Amino acid sequence: MPKEQEKNQKVAALIEEATKLPGSLFVMGKGPQAVMEGWVQAQELQVYLKGDWLAVESGAWHCHLNVSEIDEFRFVQEPDVHDAKRNAFSLRLLGKGGEPLLMVFFSVYDRGGKLLSERVDSFSALKEKYSQ
């Protein structure tokens, strides 16, 4: 299998696994031009790769991503810009110039603000699996 095709399949598998984690929020684009956000509806989720293009369909929305344009991905845990008492957990897929092509944020707190350790564990397991 060619190296580029192997990379594309790895990225597609990563995104598919990331979308299966509870509380996944897709963010495409970066201001000031435009930003799209969409909560993943796991029961309606379809992810498939055709050539270089990955399609993600989740209920009322879908997106297409040219995975050959992804230069790197990062798992990020950082202070939440909306609440300094919390951390934000995300997966960032970056283009060749370092620009974000897709970000997936993971909700790891319940409505009362309690950290859900099983969600953090799922994030950590995904990071460990794909950071190798």
C-alpha cells in the first residue's frame, strides 16, 4: 500500500474513532472568515473515505475533508477559554502551513461541571493509540 494511502486511512480511522467518543463537537474553519460547529450525533453517524476525501455525515450536517492536505494532528489539553477552572480536550488536524483544517472538541464535564473521568480516559486512550 502506498505511504500516502496508508496515512489517509490512518487519519480516517482516527476521525472515525474520535467521532464515537461521547460529546464530540466538530469545528471547521478559523475566524474571522467563517467557522462551522456541529455536534456529532453518534446514532446517525457515517464516516467513509473515497480516495483522498473523507466524508463525515451526522444527522442534519455533513462535511468533506481532503485528508491528503493534513500534515499533522495533535491531541491538546489546555485551559478552557470559556471557563478558567476547566480544561479543554481536543484533536487538531493541521494543514501543511499549520492552519487548522478540522478540530474535534470533547465534552468531558457533566452539566454540573463535574469532570467525567471515563471521558478523559477515552481521550487519553485515543491519544495513546494514534500518537505512536
